[in-house]
Amino acid sequence: MALLRLRNTKGPNAAEIERKIKRGNALRQGSSWRGSRGLLALLLVVTCGCAAATWLYVTSLDSDITESLARQREIISPEPRVYLVPCSEDYDNYKRYPGCTPQKCGRAVTDSAVTREEAQVLRRLAERALALAGSEGGASILDLHSGALSMGKQFVNIYRYFGDQIRDVFTQEDFQLYRDVRGRIQAIIARTFDLDPTLLYLTKPTF
């Protein structure tokens, strides 16, 4: 049996050549990674630019059709901020009553009608009342002016339904605060829109 002896084909410079090949491969890989990273950065810049341009375009359109009455952090006091709008043409179809039919129309924003403490008391008042009943669907309504309270799918008169038990829910101080706030709001409306406060009446239910 003949034995074949493999001869080492690597010359004395083989190790050096192999190192150069590996170094070249590493350089090519690094160059490829740097190129990919540059392309990714370019795509990111283009995307951000498109997003910024879109946002500016949308906000410019929105500013043409909307106007903020007041921002959340603003405190508007003591005088209200008023934005006048044309009065409804429906007023022309009815008899005009001096001091009651508005001569100017608009929207008014103020923080001086109710204090923070009064708002918290009114909120607790509403929470106590709505805890007695509540609507099965949609909004639950409480109207202290007429006594209307959502109960299931209907309204009940809270004063007749609960009778003397209502004293455990509302105090005289609660009712007095409600009357004070209501009168204050009516006075602000009358003063702002040049109306007679004695001729302003509440609708029912009063929201």
C-alpha cells in the first residue's frame, strides 16, 4: 500500500499574507457598517424633517379655524374675557323684550364667579346626590333648581322621592351656596351683555 504524504503548501510568508487578508476583510466590514450607519442617520433626519413639516402645516391650518378662549393655566379675573359673535337670527322671529333680548352676543370666560373652595363643595354635593341614584345609560343629571335626578331610565323629583331624608344629603349651607353662585353667575352675564339681571330666568334643567 502506497502512502501519500501531503506537503505543506504554506511558504514562509503565508502567515503574513493571512494576516493581511484578515485585516482587509475587517476594514471592508467596518467600512460597510459605517456606510449603513450613515444611511440610517440620513433616513432618520429625513423622517424627522417630514414630521416637523407636517406638524407645522397642520397647526397653521388649525390656527386659521380655531381660537382659544382661555388656556388651562390662565387666571382670568376679575373681569371676564369676552369674545363677541353675531347674534342668532332666530331672535328676529320673536317679540323683543327690552333688557331680556340680547343686543350683543358672545362667550365670556372668567375665574372670579366661583372660588376653588366653593367648587369643591359643589362637587361633593353633586357626588352625594348622584350616589343615591344614577342613570343606566348616558349622563347622570342632578338639577337642584327643579329637583330632577336621574334614576335608572327615568327622572325623579329628589325632594318628593326622598322626603325628609334629603336633609341627610343636603344642608341649608349647601342650598345657600348654590343660590349665591347662581346669582353671581346671573349678575356676571347681565353685566357683561348689558342685560337686566331681574329679567334673567333659568331654564330647566339647570346644568
